[in-house]
Amino acid sequence: MDKEKKKISFIINPKSGTQSKEQILHLLDEKLDKAKYVQEVIYTEYAGHATLLAQEHVEKGCDAVVAIGGDGTVNE
């Protein structure tokens, strides 16, 4: 039985922390089981944007939303 792939949105705050987010993108591409999941990476642009993005993606039927950033991004 072929099930529909689950959709995961990764919301990244590019300004959080001191390191580039490129390593995270490589890990997502390498570790995520593409037979089971479809990924979308979205970058925040301002304070409060992560909340808006998460809400929009849930409303569009996204199965999971993952925050990648610092405390502020996760708290949103």
C-alpha cells in the first residue's frame, strides 16, 4: 500500500546563533527519509514571522512544523 508522503515545514531563523545554517540544510537532506517525507525550508524575515509561517503551513495541511533557531524562534 502506497501512502501519501508526510509534509514537514522547517522554519529557520537565519539570524539566530553564530554559525551558518548550511550544515543544517545538508543534514536535513541527508537524514530525512525522502520515501516518507516531503520537506520545505522557509526562512523567517522578521520578529514574529515564525508564528505566522507556522500557522499558514498548518492551515495548508502541513503534517509537522519544525522551528530551527534560537529561543525566540522556538518560543514563537
